[in-house]
Amino acid sequence: MPDANYADESASVEALRRRLGRLDPHQVAAWRTMSPARRLEIAFQAYQFALDTVRLTERRRHPDLAPEELAWRVTRRMQGDPQLGR
């Protein structure tokens, strides 16, 4: 009988698959030809792009924010938790 952690992880994977929808077979094939290091580099670049975009959006919405509050707003949005750090 699988343990609770396995069931939780399996449910999380299925939820992510539903959120992502059908994967493009050509994209999957392209990722499979890449080395793990290259895939990780692309993932880091995507994360950095998202971080920069959120930071810019928050700064434009709230130009008078102190740097610390801006950092918290960005962190909350990136983590998806509006109560983080409060």
C-alpha cells in the first residue's frame, strides 16, 4: 500500500498535468535532445524572466514602495502566497 507522501506527490503531479494541458510532442522531443545542464539553464532563464517581469510590474503599480516592501510583494507573487512574510 503506498504511503501518504506518495499519494500527495502523485496528486500534485496530476494537478500540474491538468494545469499544463497537452504537451506539444515537438517541444517534448526538443527538450529530450538537450543535456540536463541545458534544460536547467533554460529553466533558470525562464524563472529570472518571470522574476524581472513581476518586479517591473510591481514597481510600476507602486512607484513609491520601499525596496524591502517591493521585495516582499515580488516574493508573495512568485510564491503565490499573499500572506507570506506578514
